[in-house]
Amino acid sequence: MHFLQIIEALSVGILFSILLIKTSKFEVRGREIFLKRSKAFAFILIGLLIVRVIAKLVLSSTIDFGEISGMFWILAFGMIVPWRVAMYLQFKKLHNELHNG
């Protein structure tokens, strides 16, 4: 796998994570913090799956199976890590506001 392919897969994953970050919100009930279920979340995941399947079908004719598998793993990693970090930071901010203010 070439360095450019790694950067491309990571970049696409980070772009996809923006959708997840924008649709994931917390809510406070009493003194507890909960992740609010988004109606768009399921549609976004299904949409991302469709994009992934189409991309895999298109790219599989020009890129080796092992390389494409690695690229999609990096894409998923690039999507999940920024999303989880953003969720953690949002949670900590809300937690500090709730318990310190």
C-alpha cells in the first residue's frame, strides 16, 4: 500500500466522521448525561455502508484485495477515532458544566 493511499483512506474516514459528529448530541436528564438518539444516525450509517460497497466494487478491479481491505480498515479507523474523541470532549465539557457550574 502506498503512502498516498493511506492518506486518501484516512482523509475520507475523517470526512465521514464529520457526519457522525454533527448528528451525535448529548442531553442532560436530572444530573445524568445521555447520548441523544438521532433519527438520522441509522440513515447515515446505511448511507456510508452503501458508499463503501460501491467504492469497493469500483476499486476492486484496479486495487489488490489486500490493499483495498487495508484501505477500508484505515477509513473506518479514520472515521471512528475522530468521532469518539469529539464525543469524549463534548461529554467532558458538559460534565464540567453540570458538576462545576
